[in-house]
Amino acid sequence: MANWGFLTNHARVLLYLARDPGARLRDIAASQGITERSAHAIVTDLTRAGYVVKRKDGRRNRYQIEAHLPLAELGTTEPVVGEVLDLMLGPAGRGEEPPGLALAH
């Protein structure tokens, strides 16, 4: 098996948040084999770029993926983030979210 992967850590964290919108940074870090500090930096990058919206839910954060946005590096309006997530996870592969926090289309 190769010692590299097709997806960046940013893409892998985005996929993780799509599956589990209520994930804690420590869970994200452990699942991806990165430090909690790196997980925080990646979530911050995704939030600043507008791909993720972070909301407080009690003492925890919940993350909403802005699925209607185009992928940054392609320089085109297609495909959008949601289409790529559907391809990777399947439409049913995303985490259940309370009303109002669903993926924005």
C-alpha cells in the first residue's frame, strides 16, 4: 500500500465533519492521525474560507457544511462541495443534524 493518499487533511476533516457535525476537535484529530492543534487550524481554515459554519450548541460546537460552494482549486462553479461529499459519502452518509443545521444547498 502507498504511503500517501489522494485527499489532503483539509478534505479529510471536511468529510469527517459532514459525517459528524457535532464532532469534537480531539475526535477529529484522533480519527485523522493529526494533532488537536492541527485539527483546530484546519477547521479554522475551512471556516475562514466559508466552507464550514461553526455554531455553538451548549458547550460544544456544531459544524454546517456550505455544500453549495464550488471547490476552490478548480476555478469553476462545478462541482460544488456537496456533490463531492455525496460522491465520497453517499447522500445518506452525512451525519444527522437538528433542523436549521442541514447542509446548505
